[in-house]
Amino acid sequence: MLESVLKGKLNLLESEGLLKKLKKSILNTSSPEGRKIQTDTGEELTSFSCSDYIGLAAHETVKQAAIDAINAYGVGARASRLATGNHPIYEELETKIAKIYQTEAALVFSSGYLANIGSISALVDESCMVLADQLIHAAAVDGVKLSGAKLHVFAHNDIEDCKVLLKEHRHKYKHCLILTENVCSLDGDLAPVDDLVKLAREHDTWIAIDTAHGFGILGTSKPDLYMGTLSKAAGALGGYICAPRTTIEYLLNKARSFIYTTALPPALIAAANAALDIYTSYAGVPLRLAKEFCQMLELPPPKSHIVPLIMRDSRSAINAEKTLADNGILVTAICPPSVPTPRLKFIFTAAHKLIDIHRLCNILKSCGVLDGSAQPA
């Protein structure tokens, strides 16, 4: 029976400390900007697990844009974009994104996951190879699997390893695509984007940069396309590809996750539009707070707003998550197979206050999480 087979697999996950469960939480109305959440048992936690890192999901301007769009256009998009769901405000949003990334055009998908799997599976096939950074997001890995392309993985941010793999395998395949993130979602460090673009050009290889956690951060060298999401920096929902107009036209015709899904609701497009008008006013705050955190704990200076603490094993990470929750701090433990090594991932946002950072550091020092097993990535 299917149920008994699955029950056995769930029991194995539980025995290994890897069983995931949904956490019930609601935004605390006393902290609408997203700093604090309230659990279903009434506990109030300061959140360091929120990907809305510029703090725009609850910004009054962004909320009002969504409300106005609902009143004007209704709730749902009613169809896919290639049918009747291509609302006129899509063009405004795509024009803004393309301008930020200095590309000819952009194409908005219904989520960042759909942008990844749709673009990758449309661009490469069984005749191609993909070289992906070791810590690339699961959405990109799934896109490669759907494409049928041969996947080779290079050590995280290791340009020399990437070069070795290109020299060894590139000649066997019709096309090659390099995939990496400009800001790593797991380690928070920065990819050598300019070096990777140069390497790609030397080996007749395409390169795509996922900017989900580094919105609008560009190198001096331009890749073939940028990927990204509107659920983080813009605080809304959606994904996008930025590229030359020909690439965008091709994806519009061939990316199945774009063609066969309902368009985003007009309210979310309007919210993203409003967010992109104001995001630069807050974009520098998360890194400043991450630097304060690392300085107080005598950790190496961070490269971004994401700061991981590597734990001894999965159980240590999960226990640390619970200990912090008991002390009013929400932080996520991430364990294999999602990552090679278990960790606590702290995300600093523009909604946080300096007092939140000081309190977090004092709790980490006093509650035994920093007992020698936790190390910076």
C-alpha cells in the first residue's frame, strides 16, 4: 500500500531529525513591518527568517498599490498571460525590471521557481551540459533535471574547479550553461560573477545569474540572462528573467512554466511596481545590521544580509532553533539534503531595529548556542 510505504519513509526522516512540519504563524499587528510574528499559541517571536529583506511587504505605499489594483481590476488574473491574463500593468513592471538590470527586456513569471525551471528547461536539452555552483538553489537543479541536460557541479564559488570541468567536458556537448547566484542563499557570500562571465566567453558557454537574494546587484560583465524573484526584495510574488529581446521572445514561446500557468493577480503586479519605485531607499540597511551582528559576535564581516552559523550536526541545528524560539527568536535550521552542512541561517532585513540585533546577540551568547560547535560559514 502506498500509505505504508510513505509512512516508513516519514519514520526514517523523523529518526534522522529531518522531518519537516509547517509552522503556524501570523504577523503581529503591533509590528506590521514584519519584525515580529505570533505563533498559534500566542508566543511573540522576533523573526530572522524572513526573505522580505528590504521590508517592503508591509510598506504603506506597496499595500495601497495592491488595494487600489484589487478595487480597479478584481482579485484574480483569470487566465494565463498568453490567453487573457496579460494585464497592461505587466508591461510597466517588466520595463522597470529590465531598466534596473540594463537589459533589453524582461519576462515576469508567476514565481521565482517557475522562472528557474521554465527558462532552464527551455534553453538546454539532452545535447547540452550545465555547470552549476554547488550551492545553487533547488529550483535551478529541478530546471536542469527537467531539461535532460547533463549536470556537472563545481565547488562553491571556485572558478578553478569550474575551469577544469569546462576543459574536461565542454567539447562533448552542443551547448553549455553555467548557473550561479550572485548572493548565495545559503552562505550569504558573493559569486565571482565577472570571472565566471569571462570564463564562459572563453569556452563558448552561456551563463545565467540568479539574483534572488541580490536584487539589482550587477557586475561589470553582463551574463546571458539574469533570473530573480519579486517575493524577496520587492516583498510581493513572482519571478523574472532579464535578457536580450530575442531570448525573452523565445522563452515566451517555449518556457512551459510561463505558458501553462495562470498569470499573477493584478494586485501583486501593482505591489511589485510600487516596491521597485522605492526599494533603493532601504536597500543598504540589511547589510549594515548584518555587520553589527557579526561585530558583536566577533565573526568575520558579512558579504551580504544573510549570515549562516554552521552547526556540528542536524540535531544540534534543530535543537538550537528550538532554544532560540524558547527565548523569543525565530531562526531557521537548515539541514541536509537541502545543504551539505547543517546551519542556522540568519536573515537581516530593513525592518529590524538595532535593539533587535543586540538582543539576538545577547541571547546567542547566553543560551549556549555558541558553545564551540557553531562556526561561521
